[in-house]
Amino acid sequence: MPFSDYKTALVTGASTGIGAVVVERLAKQGLEVHAVARNADRLDDLARRTGCVPHAVDITDTAALTAELRDLKVDILVNNAGVSRTGNILTADEFAVDEQVAVNIQAVLHLVRLVMPGMVERDLGHIVNVSSIAGVYNFGGNTIYHATKSAVHTLSRQLRVDGYGRRIRVTEICPGRVETEIFGRLLGDMEEAQRQFYDGFESLKPEDIADAIEFAISSPRHVNIGHVEILPTFQVPGGLNFERRAD
Ligand SMILES: NC(=O)c1ccc[n+]([C@@H]2O[C@H](COP(=O)([O-])OP(=O)(O)OC[C@H]3O[C@@H](n4cnc5c(N)ncnc54)[C@H](OP(=O)(O)O)[C@@H]3O)[C@@H](O)[C@H]2O)c1
């Protein structure tokens, strides 16, 4: 749909990383962009730069989120906020389970529940969900992250079923490694994360993800870009483990 069909957008996880760049891009397209994250200072700075409307809210607080969205008509919803914590299911603590479920999938479900009925009524809308290659491939590490992103992957397809017959498009953006704060937040040490995950690697930049989102949104109205997998050229998922033992 040309951007001119849409008037408003709401982007979660807008204070930094992928979300901040997506806000900039959508604002440049002339949309009224609502930027959601917890860090009010960063959102205010983004608002000064882009003209977006800041909403400092924790998306896991469903009552606060509902109140914040009450009067909004959202044409484009970008479910981008996400967190990752260390630990597979053998090592993860209670917080890792609760936070990742709350941010990565519970809040996404509530946001769609709050916003999509209006899209159906107006016969116009685009939902963009940022999942991860962790949602579609298995590799060692953050099991809860994999599970929550896999839920986002399935939800993205299911929403097309729920919106069937209306002019509502759903796009899942499925990135590999992107240079943002996500690993620094995971380790609690931005410099160490830079060394471990980014130095010497040709990672994706938030702009690469924003390019894909802009492409999906600006596609002709009869085109739904359903699933976009974007990896760095030198990052490849895959592998098969087979432990040799006879007892
Ligand atoms: N970077 C990667 O390698 C990578 C790969 C695949 C997928 N992804 C996905 O891409 C998306 C964006 O991540 P990013 O890499 O840009 O990470 P990031 O730089 O760490 O940004 C995460 C954003 O989510 C917001 N957020 C976290 N918890 C929140 C909460 N409870 N309420 C409201 N906002 C919250 C943060 O803002 P506040 O702290 O201000 O609330 C921040 O704006 C995520 O869904 C992530 O899973 C990233």
C-alpha cells in the first residue's frame, strides 16, 4: 500500500536500536508515529528529532498500555520491543522466563488485541512483528527467547487468518544478528557485548531491518509480504548434533 494510505503508526521498543530507526523512517514518510518504550528521556530526544509522539510505558503493564492506547487509531503497528536473557531451560532463572514471556509475546498479543479490531473496522491496517531467526531455527543458548519468538512467528501467520477478507496485512521480520543494545542488556555490560558479539563481525545494522519494513509497508495494496528473513551474509543457521553413545 502506498504510505499515503496510512496516517498513523505505533512502534514499540522505540527508544533505541531497530525501533528508533523505524520511527525515524515512518515519520519521514509523513505518518503520525507513536513511539513506545520505558525510557522517557530517550523518547523525548527521538520526539525532538523526528516529531514522533512519545509514550513512556512498560508494555508488560497491560492496564497502563490499554490506557495509553485508548484514543489512538493505529494504521501500522510495529511490534518491535523485545528482550533476551541468558540461559537455556536448565539454567534460566524465574525472571528470565517471566520477562521474556511478558515482553516478547504477552505484550504483543495484548497490543494486537487492542489495535486490530479498529483496523478491521476501518478495513485498513498493517501489523509488522519483529521475531528472530531464533523463532524458526534451533541453536544452543536462549531457550525461552526461542520459544517466545516462535510464538510470534506462529501468531504472525494466524493474524492473517483472523483478518481474512479485510485489507489488513501482516509481515513477520525475522532478523539474524543486528548491532543494537540487545546483547549489552543481556550481559549487563555494553562494552563486553560489543567485544563478544559485534567486534570483527559484519552484523546487520538497524537500518537494514528498517529497509525491509519500509519495503513491506510500501508494497502495492494487493501484496502482503508475509515473512522476511534477513541475516548477515556470514551468519548461517543450521547444524545437526548426534551424540555417539551406546549405553
Ligand atoms: N539485535 C539482534 O541481534 C536481534 C536479532 C533478532 C531479533 N531481534 C529483535 O529485534 C527487536 C528489537 O531489538 P533491538 O535489537 O533493537 O534491541 P534493543 O536495542 O535492546 O532495543 C530493545 C527495545 O525494547 C524496549 N523494551 C524492552 N523492554 C520493554 C518493556 N518492558 N516495555 C517497553 N519497551 C521495552 C527497549 O526500550 P526501554 O528500555 O526504553 O523500555 C528498547 O527500545 C526485538 O524484538 C529483538 O528480539 C534483535
